[in-house]
Amino acid sequence: MIKINKGKRFQQAVDAVEEFLKKAKGKDQASSHNSSEEKNRRNSSEERSKQSAGEEKRKAGLSEGKLKKSTGEGKKRASSVSSERGSKSPLKRALDQSPRKRGRPPKDEKDLTIPESSTVKRVMTGTVAGFKWPPGVSEPVKDGDPHFHHFLLSQTEKPAVCYQAITKKLKVCEEETGSTSIQAADSTAVNGSITPTDKKIGFLGLGLMGSGIVSNLLKMGHTVTVWNRTAEKCDLFIQEGARLGRTPAEVVSTCDITFACVSDPKAAKDLVLGPSGVLQGIRPGKCYVDMSTVDADTVTELAQVIVSRGGRFLEAPVSGNQQLSNDGMLVILAAGDRGLYEDCSSCFQAMGKTSFFLGEVGNAAKMMLIVNMVQGSFMATIAEGLTLAQVTGQSQQTLLDILNQGQLASIFLDQKCQNILQGNFKPDFYLKYIQKDLRLAIALGDSVNHPTPMAAAANEVYKRAKALDQSDNDMSAVYRAYIH
């Protein structure tokens, strides 16, 4: 519709110019006639008068031809512009015409004007410089049609906000599925960029993931009390301002919201149900958030016992690795108490780039196992491809270079391949934990009679790697299962 209006407006301009040129031609002819009569009177020569009149007519004819040619060029250019606009999609046309650069705000609104064709510009600034728009024809906006500008902007990417240095801002969006996503605009966690909750936060478990999470909670100004089975791991966080809890029960009883991140279903149950465990500190209103990757049955059992004591429960397993945990860029999958999810907003913003609410308890556990099943299977395939390249005399580095230029290119692919090529298997995600997640994902498939042959095959490779004493290495050490 905007394109049609733009074409009509341009055509009106061309028609108005033609009308003006016709009037100008009439005036030129009248002037020529008067000039001929004056020459006749001065020279009193009929023959010279005729010659002069003929000469003037010839000049008028040439002038008329030039004006018509100029007008014709304007029409032709207008037709070409209209045809070009019609042939291009709105998105491509917007990208061709919009001067905005991705991630940069516009310098000035006038930068968004659509350039005029050279022919029209020459006509408008030359012969018809003194032209006035007739009644009924609206004068064009100097800085371009604002409606057309709005259309262009709606078809292109919104320019990124110019964030101040190392500032972390977030947005909340509702998806069609009903899940809520809390997303971070950049990856840098700096104290002061998030308003921390005034609730007291507890955290149980300072492993690869938990350590990064607690560090970011403290950086964002949260009041945190920590506990870990190996007490020495708490020392660093005490120096950073955390408080020390002697038992899980003590942490829960003194805090409003307590998070936990441990290794597997058994550890998660022991933490809640064991001596001086979480359950002993639960009173009405106390909140417990389990961030461990476990099966749906385990998390449902824990939710029931917490709620039976008047507590509030949320499961929130995280997708990522040690580096993403340290950077505050985890992906958090939550389910359970929606109100508690909202209360955890500033904490999730501190520790992650995105947080999804997936509904009732058990949904997040299932989704997390599916995500890790895909990741673990992919890692096994990468290792298989690299070893096949080696035994067939192909360069493993060249294979990586090719993969990095294709559709599979990703940070995960590059990092894990580099680990293998360099022989560096320092844990970023323990091999024993990805194997545990594959095992639980296969069991999830069995519970609903759904086949998982790819995951089952990958699981066997990880089991072989564990037998080769690779459990405490990074998941990329699955490569060694193929070369031994």
C-alpha cells in the first residue's frame, strides 16, 4: 500500500511538471510573437520579419523538444523505480535502501530519505525551480515519507541499543507455548547492572557449575550463604563476601531461597532427605530451587516432600559448561512454582543469558535430558569423524576447518575439536555426567516406548571411555574410546 501511494505521489509530481511546462511553452511562444512584431516595426522589412519569425519558431520547437525529452526521461525513470520496487521483496528493498548499519543507531532522521533519480532532480532544480504545487497535490516531505520510513524500519532488523560498556540488560518475552524467557542482552556480568533481590539466597554445591553461579550472584550484589560437602571449596567465596552455612538445613532455615546444584539423582535425594538435609530446614514459605540435572521421577519426589512441609519448589536445571557458568551465560530451564520463578528473576539474570519456564514439575528435567542427549550424541559423532579421518590418511585439522566453514560450525564444535587435536581434556563438562544424562534420556524414551538408538549407541561409546579411566576428563575425551 505504501509503495502504491509512493508511486501515485510521484506520478502526480510528474503530471504537475508537465502542466507547468505547457504553460511555460505558451508564454515563450507569446514572447516570440511580440519580439517578431517589434523587429518588423524597427526594420520595416516584411522579408526580414518573416525570417525572424521562422527562426523564433524553430528555436521554440527545439525548446519544446528538449522539455518533452526531459519530461520523458523523468517518466521513464519513475517507471523504472516503480518497476524495481515492485520486483524486489519488501525485506530486500528495505535492506537496499536503508542506510542503517546493524548495531548502530541512526545518525540523523534525514539519513533515511530515499534518493531521487538524477533526471528528476535535474528537472526539479533547473527549469522548474520556481514551480509551486497546485491545489490538491500534497507537497513531498523534505526528509522523505515518514510512513515509508516506518515500513522500511519494520522490515529490517531493529538497531541494537548502544549499551554502555559492560552493562547487562535483560528482557522478558512470552512464547506461544506459554513459557517465559528471561534473556540477557550481552555476556558481561558486572556488579550494579542488575538490581539484586532483597531476599537472602542460599546455595548448596560448589562444583564446576555451582562455583560460577555463586560467583556471579555475589558480583550482582546478592546476599549469599554457601555450603559444600568439601568445606574447603567455600573459602574462596567467603573471601568474596559469601556467608558460610554449616549444614544444608542451616542454610535453608536462614535463607529465603536456597538453590542446589549437585551431580546426580542420588546426590540430589541425599541432600534433601539425608541427615541435616534440606527438608529439616523447610518451614512454611521457605523456597527450594534444584538446579541439578536429574530424571523427572526424582524431581517430582523432591517437590512433593518440600511442598508437604509448606515449602515452595522449583526445578531449574541448567544447560552449559564451566566457561558459560563463569561468564553468567547459562540457559536455565525452570518448572514448578511460577511465583517462585518470578522471585528468582534477578538470580537467573545474574547466572544466565536465558531462562525458560516450562510448566509443571518434571517438564524441565525431561527437556534437559533431551538437550544433553543431543549434545552427547553429537560429541560422540565428532570424535568418530576425527578418528575416521586419521585412519584414512586425512588431516584432522583440515576436517575441522571444513566443518567450521559449513552449517555445523559452532563454538561447541570448534572447542571440542581443539581439545582433541591438542590432547587437552581438562574438564569443562565431565564425561561421567554426560554419560549419566544419556542413560537417563534412554530411560525416558523407554518409559514412553520411544526408540533412542542413536543415544544408545553413543552411550556405549561413553561407557567404553569410562572403562578407560576417562570419567573425570572432559566429555571430548570420548575420542579415546575410538583409539584404544
